[in-house]
Amino acid sequence: MMSKTTTALATFAALGVLAGAAQAEIRLGVSVSATGPAAFLGDPEAKTIEMLVEQLNEEGGINGEEIALTLYDDGGDPNKARTFATRLVEDDEVVAIIGGSTTGTTMSILSVAEDEGIPFISLAGAISIIDPVREFVFKTPHTDRMACEKIFTDMQAQGITRIGMISGTDGFGASMQAQCKEVAGEHGIEILADETYGPQDADMTPQLTRIRNTDGVQAVLNPGFGQGPAIVTRNVAQLGFEIPLYQSHGVASDAFIELAGADAAEGLRLPGTALLIADKLAEDDAQYEVVTSYTEAYKARYDQDVSTFGGYAHDAFALIVDAITRAGDSEDPQAIRDALEATDGLVGTTGTYSFSPEDHLGLDLSAFRMLEIKDGDWLAVD
Amino acid sequence: MDALLQFLFSGLTVGAVYALVALGFTIIYNASDVVNFAQGEFVMLGGMITVFAFEAGLPLPLAALLAILVTSAIGVALNKLAIEPARGAPVVSLIIITIGASIVIRGATQLVFDKQLHRFPSFSGDDPIHVLGATILPQSLWVIGGALAVFVGLWIFFTRTLTGKAVLATANNRVAAQLVGINTGWVMTLSFGLSAAIGAFAGVLVTPITLVGYDVGVALALKGFAAAMLGGMGNPKGALVGGLLLGCFEALTAGYLSSQYKEAVAFIVILGVLFVMPQGLFGRKSTERV
């Protein structure tokens, strides 16, 4: 213990000498899954945060203090995420953590953040991250339940009350399937057929034939991720369904239209974020400025299109910056947490965030926009 | 009735995919008793290389040919760099080497290409063919036809050509094969090259249906392996029948019982068959001469 203190003192002294001329800095920690099976989430997230930190520092930082970023790649492994979270808190002494690309890695980081009292913004979807509310844990992506509610609201408006579901058995599909079944009743929706498929399956016509042969089905809903929904969309076209098909926010990307084929995807609906229709937003749209500046900067820097996932990281970073600015103290995690919880009306790419002691997600259904695929492109329908 | 036909069409489509992967296992297995777990990666490479060559502007047939040639070269390289240096090691070690190779190929594909899903257009369009109220996509016919063509080709290769018989002889007894003048090193190289080419060919055919990404190989190899076990490892007829049966089991279970249990039912059937016939439906009885 004694020697540790001495080392710490010596380090402080050395830092003091070195930092004499330099500015004070804000230490921000990130642990995302930039490689591994969840790389499609973590890769754009890491790139987004690196880009935003650079931008902010070039503009002079927060109140004159630059951000010192420590970014770890947990490869989608919850054990590594826990190690990195501990390292971020104990060795890197960060004042806030962004990360947890998947629900699994989030759960690891979350327990460290709660124990150490460091504000943590998660980039994962599960509702269990913020329900029940944990003091130091926030998240930016909307939940599966909200996607279900958005879809069911649209179905109600179309006069659809009886549907068939075909869900992927991957984590995303299974979770959304459960959430949708839970909230269907509240929206007067009856689920008459409930089919599943494996994430690597090549053909879903048997399941879809069963749905088609179920009396009274007025629409098909497909919660899923990866290639499954593209194949379902193609099979629906192959079988010549005459009832509408709804996909989930899990496939809200331009690549999906390409994979499913514009002809097969024509007319299908899904809930997506403003980011997906960045080039079609009206200039007086509340999200126009933030969405446009992010998509343009990202495209210029990486020569890639933005994804919803990068958008989650963008919003998490914006929330932290906003909170530190208002807290006025970049050294005190507790003050940053309090400022974060007081966030009111911060416009991000995903939606407009207003946190409260009871709500650490801070989004409502307006964050989703109902989109329809028309002529191989997205069309906002509400 | 039209539902049954639709389930069978689906089963045949998926089954032909499994059969194509299973057929790829046969040559290497026949030459060395090694189950090549990198076979799924060959399928993936066939799809990925075609996608990127096609997007770079090559016509589809040329892109497919390029993919088959490059994958075949990778198969040969795998033999030269990893299998040959371990010559004399037990079969189990060689199988573990192929698992390692599959991980390396997957990682390299991630870096060389990308982590996204891809697809190229179907060969004969996407307008479904209607038969008695059921529908099938033209690409499914390509896959079924491709599986049949590879089956016939392999059958002729193993029963009618000297090279094919040399491959079988090498598997049977390497030393004896060498004594009668068979260049066993060359046979191994040939079998890896051919297996990789068949895998890549499968990848080219199935990508418009299954889509391709760097990580699709594992699941394909597993199903293809199950199909090959069901039919009898090393027998082209077994691979074809095993693949089609597995596909139909899955489709019929999904259609008539429940989609939740389709894989469970398929694997229970496989276990049942192997319990009664450990060599699979068409496998050769292994007799050890003392």
C-alpha cells in the first residue's frame, strides 16, 4: 500500500512537470467491439468516436480542455470488456466510459461502472440495461420494444389487427420477438402465426407457406438481423404474398435493399432513424443539422457510408460533451453523471434525448421514423 | 398439396446446397481420411471472390472462373504449407490443422475484403417458376443441377479414371500406393486443389440464394459435414443423397411440425441412422486387415 502511494505520488509529480506547459485534459474511456463477431457494430462506433474526438480537440476542446481518448477493442468478448473497463477506471483514470457494443459486453462494463461510480453510456439495445434504472448507466440506442410499438402503431393506422411473425433465432431476433409478443396486446394486435428460422438458413418458404395458409393474417412481421431478413423478403416475393411485410430496425441500412433486391423489397416497411434518410431530411427538420454534419464528416474521413450504429456512438459522445460542459468540472465523475441525468432536449442522430432520474434512455417513439422502400430507396411515410 | 410441393422445393434447394458442400469433403477424405473443416471456407471464398471480381467490373462467368481458380490455388497452398509439413501426423492432428486453417482464412478474408454481406445477381433472373401452385426460383435449379453435375463428375473420376483410382489407393494404403508407383504427394496436392475448386463452385452457385459474408463458411461446413455423415463419408452418392435428405427433413419439419424444432428433428434422424448404420447410408464398411 505504502509503495503504491509513493509510486502514485511520483507519477503525479512527473506528470505535473510534464503537464506544466500543456493544458489540462479530460480523460474519456471507450471499449467497443471493433473486431470479432460484433465488428459491424463496433467498427463504425470506434471510427466515429475517434473522428469526433479529433474534431473537438481541433476546435479547442471543452472549455479549453482537450479530450484524451483511451480506446480498447474488446472483440465482443464480455470477459475482455470487464478487464478493459477495470483498466479504464483504475489505470487510465477516466471520468466517463462509452461502449459496450453488444448487450453482453455492456453488462460487464455496467457492473464496473456502477461499483466505481463512473458514468457509462452503453451502445447496446436491450431494455434490461436501463430498466431498472441504474445510477451511473445510460444508453443511446432505442429498445426493441420501442421498435415493436412503432410498427404496431403503424399497423393500427392501416387497420391491421391480425399478423403472422417470422423471427430469427439469433439474439436480436429472439429478443425482439419476445418484446413484440409482450406489447402486441396493448396495440390490439393478435399474433396468429409465430415462426422462426436459424440465422444461417438459406430458405424460409416452408415457414412463410404456413403463415400464408393461416386464416386471417393481414401482415407479416420479421424481427431479425443479417442475411435472414433479406432471404425472407426474397421468399415473400417468390411466394407472391399480397399482404404487407414489415421488417425491423435491425436491417435499416442501404445494404439491405441491395441484398433483398429492390423488386422484392418494394413496399415493405420498417422503423428507422433519421440517419438512414439523411439526404432526404427537410432543412427545417430538427435533426437536419446534426445528421448532415455527421454523415458528411464521416464520409469525407473514411469514404464509407454512416450506419445507425456509428450514430449511437455519435450521440453518446455528444451527450458526454454536453454533460461535461454543463458540469463545469471535468474531473468529477459524480458531477458529470448529475449533469448527464439533467440532459434536456439534446438532438442526436438517433433522436432527441431528455434524461430524468426515472428514464436513462430518454428517447420516445418519435425517434423512429416509419420508412417504406419505394423504387429501391427509402421513403418516410409519417 | 401445393404446400407439400412448396416444402419439397424448399428442401431440395437447401438440400442441394448441403450436397454441394458435402461433395467437396469427399475427395480430400478419400485421399487422406482427413475431414477438411476448411471446406466451408472454400465455399465462402468462391462467393466472396466472385462478388468482388464482379463488382470490379468483370463479367459474372469470368469472375466465377477467377474465384474457382484462386480458391483452388489456396487449397493447394493449404496442403503445401500446412498439411504436407505435418506428414506422418495422425489424422486427428491433420483435422485440427484444417480447423486452424479455416480460422486463418476467415480472418484473412475479413481483412482483404470486408465484414459485410454480399450478393450478386441470379444467373437466370429472379422470376419464380410456378409448378402446381408452388414456386421455385431459377437459381435453385442451377444449384440442384450443379450438385448433380459435380456428383456425376466425381463418380466418373473415382470409378473410371486412373487418377481417381490412384486417389483411392493413396487413402487405402499410402506405402503400398507409393510402391506401385503412385506419386502420393501429387495426389494430395491434386485432391486439395480439386476439393477447393468444388467448394468455390458451390459458393458461386449458392451465393445468389444464401448471400455471402466472411463468416458463412462455418455453418455451411457443419451442415455439409452432417449431410456427408448421413450419406456415408467419402461416397459421392452418399453426399448427394445425404444433402438432399437433410434439406427435405428440415423443410418438412418446418412446414408440418414447427420451425423451432427443424434442426433438432434433422439431427435426431441423423443420429438414428448412424446408430443403425454407423457408416452412413452408402458408406463403405471399414475392414482392418491384420
